[in-house]
Amino acid sequence: MSSEAIVSPALAAGRHKGPRALALGYLAAMERRDLDAARAFVTEDADFIFPGGARRRDLAAIVAGSSGRYRSIAKHVERCDLCEAPDGSAVVYVLGSLYGQWPDGAAFSGIRFVDRFELVGGLIRRQEVWNDSAEARLAAQIISNC
């Protein structure tokens, strides 16, 4: 995918095959809050690590954890990189920006994110998430207090 293309995870998944499509398909299912579909992409013992070191082992816990941070959240995918190992495992990096609403209803967009997926046996074993949402919220609070 060109780094110039900015699309939803669902559209991005349709442009790829293999590990990239799997990671993007998972993100699309989670964005729709279709946990049954998302479970088909992950191992039973998958580990999910979020900003601040928050760990989740269950997809419902991921949704519950984000509900206190965002009223709504979605992703624009700008790039998807793949590193494959000789043993068949793979690491997929998905980069882009977040948009949505904070719990108070204020809109946000353009917040950078990186999702790193470890895939083994054709399933996601680990996801690590990095984003600038805390910095964006802090900047918004500073501006609103001026």
C-alpha cells in the first residue's frame, strides 16, 4: 500500500493478502465492535498491550477499557509493513492516525498511532499499541484553560 493512501482498516484489508490482511481484518472487526469476528483473528492466549502498559487478554476488556477514554474511535491507515521470518511467523506494523470523539463529545483527529502485531500460525499472538492520544488530550486541556 502506498504511504499516500489513507483508508479505513476494512478497505486496507481488501488491498492485501496474508499477514497484512489478517492484522487489518482484525482492526476492522474491532472498529465495528464485532468481537466474534475479531476472535477469529487471534490466538486463545493473545496478549494486548496499550499505551501506559495496560495489558488485556480479552477482547471485551479492550472495548471496556477504551469506552472510558473515547466516546468513539476509528483509524485511518496510512501504511502497513510486513516482516516475515523463515519459521512462518510474522510481524505486521500498521501506522496511521486516529479520529473520533473524547468522552465529553469533543472531536479529535490526526492523532498518530502504530499497532505492532506478532502472528504465529496465521493468528495474532500479540498486539502492541502506541499512540499520541495522551499528548493530544493534554494539549486540548491547555488550550481550553487559556
